[in-house]
Amino acid sequence: MKLDCPISKFRVANDAEVKLKKSETTIPALYKSEQDYETKLSEYRTEIAHWQSLLFAGQQQALLLVFQGMDTAGKGGTIRHVMSGINPQGCHVHSFGRPSEEELAHDYLWRCTTRLPRRGMIGIFDRSYYEEVLIVKVKPEVLAGQPLPEHLVNHKSFWKDRYHDIRQFESYLHRNGTTVVKFFLHLSPEEQRRRLLARIDDPEKSWKFRLGDLDCRSQWSKFQKAYQECFARTSTAESPWYIVPADDKRNARLIVSHVILQTMRKMNLALPEPTPELLQDLATAKEMLAAESNSSDE
């Protein structure tokens, strides 16, 4: 399946300068109607499920999908709608919120490292280790709450070193068979305002609301700047960032689906070659089952 716009336009090039104000939060609809959208999404789900079955059977590679975005950007909904067609046994979703006391007692990558997908699996991070160069950077009080030596926190290369850590971490994962793809659901302030109001008025969603959501909104420009630098420093050929226009949730889901599908097609996934032992076991089992059928006929 192809979309009416090139997916490459959403991909952040290695070491590219990123200006989110110049990145679209909305684009023309990639579907002609609601039915057309459902048809396209269903086709994506079907093929993603096909490749996932090969990934699971091969037990040699893993896929890690990272989702970031401002509150109400649609991370959870995108994950739910795009990945609903796959075998849940081959996929794990982890949502990362405020670090626990135990997590703060380790290095900042530790809590995500323990949730990495094993070979054959798809891992999905709803927020991730990238919070350590986003909210931690925007809100100094969060960094102050981490038990780090003062001389390290105050070092002039502190943030540069964190970007370096993340790049090396993802490079390490790549060299060990884990493909990493990262999505930023790019939302406009006005669309977020509408979604927050809708959340407040909807009893099924109002429980999600926290007054702190507005605190982050009040620092919108600081977060945008933090995201820009993050993308410029951590988007690589092996582990790219995609800035996905997210004002239209359906468009965002189709774009994310397409990127996942393109990624999996390039992973050289295939069923494992049967060993001589397996072939012998299959032949023996077939003979035994055939014999059962013959005896029952008598």
C-alpha cells in the first residue's frame, strides 16, 4: 500500500537542523472517507501482522517502537489502533511515567533497558528514556530530584553527553538485532486546547486529566526547543525519528502504520529453515497420525 505523500518528508535526517514551527501539524487527508480510512488501516494491520509472525518465528531480531509527544497528542490511541491486529503474545507495551524510587537509584537508561523486547518480539514505549532530555531538561526541579553528583550535573557537557549516551545505546541495540524507530506526534497548541477541553467534558476521559498538564502547556515553547535539539542530536540512519502531523488522528495512524510496515519489510524477516531433526520429527509425527486414522477406520 502507498500513501499519497512520501513518508521520507516526515523523517529527520541525521544531524539535521529541526524547526518544529516549520513542520506541519496537519496535512491534507490521506483517506477519502471514513470507510476508506478503515480499509487502509485494516490492510496495514494485516500486513504488519504477517511480518510480526515471521519476526516471532525467527527469534533473531526485535523491533522497538518509541512514541513521544505533548499531552493529548494521541500516543495511546495510535498504538491501540495501529497494533490491534497483531498477536499480543509477540508484543509488549510499556508506558513510562514518573520514575520510582528504585528506578531513580539506577542510571537513567536502566528502567527502559529492563523493558526492551527480546528477540522475536515487538516492544512499544509510550514515552521512554527520551524523557531524560525532554521534561528533565525543561524542568530543572526534576533533574534536581535525581541523586546525581553535583559535579556531573553542573558539567558543561551534561546534555551533550546524554545525547551521546542515547545514540550509542541505540547503536548498540542495532548491532544486536533490535531495530529502533521513533515517532513524535506533532500537535498544534490549538488542537491540544480542544482535546483538553474535550477530555475535561468527557466522563470516560476526565479521569486522565491533571492540572499539571496545563503546566507543561504553559512551557510549550521550551518543550518545542527541547524536542528540536533532541531530534537533531539523536536521529540516525539506524534509528530515525519521524515527525508525524498529529492534528488529524487518522492521518497520524496511517503514517505510523506505513513507517512500521516499511521498516519491517527491510528487516529480512523469514521463517526459519527447518533442521534435519525437525524434518525427521515432522515425518514421524505424520506417520503416527496417519496410522491413528487408519486404525480408527478399521
